[in-house]
Amino acid sequence: MEQNQQQTTVEQQAQTDREFMSIALEHARTASSLGEVPVGAVVVRNGQVIGWGFNLRERGKNALHHGELAAIHMACSRLGGWRLFDCDLYVTLEPCPMCAGAIINSRIRRVIYGTGDPKAGSCGSLVNLFEIPYNHIPQITSGVLEDECAGLLQTFFRDLRKEKDSKSKIVQKTEDQQQLLF
């Protein structure tokens, strides 16, 4: 009986994680539509989204404009304090070192991310900053809606490369035409 209850609880948590990751994915899609790297995040407390954000580094011309930081900032503002002990962070891409530091400092209870980041992931892909004995260590769950999260990033960067190649061809064609004229 107890094992069945535990299994049900695990299944319920997995379903909840998928639901909130879907919301984070919507925010990532918003970032993508603005030409930003599609990373979205939500902070959840007691089953309610209390903070959300998405990357705005290009538009804001600011390295600090990560989705996780925006979501944490909003949650702190709404709660009137910086301690988010009873909050969970859902993010489509594994947090970078800067965001991992903010997670530790804000005392986020759990971090749930979609896909790993082999270039900057700081929850286990490149390094795990949560293994260092800081004063707070959040629980980590990875791979939630991983295919959707990874697919959104892959499509964004594929389209970005195509656009860059297209612009490069136009520049080359223009330079070729100028050489013919002069």
C-alpha cells in the first residue's frame, strides 16, 4: 500500500512538472519570437506561478537578462522578500553559473529543467555548482519535456544559421556587383 502511494506521488509530481514546464516553454517561445535565445522560466509556489521570465539579453543589451533571473526577480517582488524557500524554478535550459548562483542565493527549493547545456550548464552538464557545499543546495530534476525544450533551441539556432548564411550570400553578391561596376 505504501509503495503504491509513493508511486502515485511520484507520478503526480512528474505530471505537475510537465505542466509547469509547458508554461516555461510558452515563455521560451515568446523569447524566440523576439529573436532571443528561447529560454523560459517560471517560479512556482503552492501550485501557482508567482514569477516568470524569458531571455532578453539582445533586446536589453544586458548579459544579466536571463529568463531565470527575471522569474526570480518577479517572485521576490511579489513575495516581498528574497528568500524563496518554498518555491520551485522551472526552466527550459539548464541554468548557467550566474543563474545557479541566483538560485542558491534565493534559496529556491527545487530546480526543474528541460534540456542540458553542454557549453554552460551548471547543474551537471559542464559542472554542478550545487555539489559545492554552499549554505543552500536545491534539489534538481532534469529532462522534463526534454525533447520539446531541445527542439525549440535546435530550431532557433538552425534558423539563425540559415538567416546568417542568407545575409552572407547577399553581402557577397553585392560585393561582386560592386567589383563589376568599378
